[in-house]
Amino acid sequence: MTDEEFEEFYSHSVKRLVGQVYLMTGDLHEAQDVVQEAFVRAWSRRARLRREAGPEAWIRTVAWRLAVSRWRRRGRAAAAWRVRSGGLPGSAPPPDAETVALVAALRRLPERQRRVAVLHYVCDLGVDQVAAETGLAAGTVKTHLFRARAALRDQLAFQEQAGSRPCPVPVHAGGPGRPAGRPGPLSP
């Protein structure tokens, strides 16, 4: 991939990738940081990245691994903080009102279900592609998708009955084949 092709790839995919990683992590700032770091790492490998080989999947996988590494580091730091001071540092405020229902529902899912659901529904990856990206068997991916759909349906229906307004997928999270700004299949 030439410098110009990489710049074009970056400009066309960065918002979509941040949106996808945000839905997987539930933290917009974290998603922005890890996607940016993944692009920095991809820059040094740009000669080996080819559009046919799926550079978005490479960026998404690297960003996910960076987020997991950061969570582990934070967990160790929080444990050390508890030991030293007997308490935890303050947590970040919840997302804006228009995305709180979907993100809250996604956060309640187990990590694998959440990741598989976002990759399948938001990133528009097929079951086999999700299996390849996550290292899970295709049957396991299908099981996680089934369970995630059921849990999200129940959670979003409960929130709607309780008076909370479910929200659409953020504008920047449109996947391939779905124009940005249109709600994805996770939206009620």
C-alpha cells in the first residue's frame, strides 16, 4: 500500500473503526486511542498491507488487543490502588443520552458475546470472518450471536417499557453496505 493509498484508507475508515471498537469496549476515548495506535502501527507496515487482505480487520484486531492490554494494566493498577489507599479512583461518567441504551445493553453482555455481536452486526462480518478474527469456532460464534441477540432484545425491551428511549447505533458506526447514520440491526 502506497503512502497515498494508506492516507485514503485512513480517511475512509477511521470513523467507522472507532465506532466499531467503541461498541466493543463501551468507552469512546479508549476506542479513539487504540484505533489511532493501531493506525500508527499499520503505518510502519503499510507496504505489506493490501486492500484485498482486509486492512480494516487488521486495524480492528490490533485495536482490540491494545484495549485488552490496557484493561489488564488498569486492573493491576486498581488492585494496587486498593491495597495502598483502600479505595478506587473515580469512574468516568456514562455516555450521552442518545447512545446510553445501546451501550448499556452491550456492556451487560459477556465480553465474547459483545465482541461477536459488534463484529457481525456493526462491522457486517460473516460468521466465518468473525470466527477467523476472534479465533473462535464458527459454531461458537453462532451460539454467542444467538445469546447476544436474546439478551439485547430483552434488555432493550425492558428499557423501553421502563421509559428509557433506546438509541440508534452512532452515526460513525455504519458498516460496509450500510450507509453511515442508519441504525444497524442492533437498534430496535
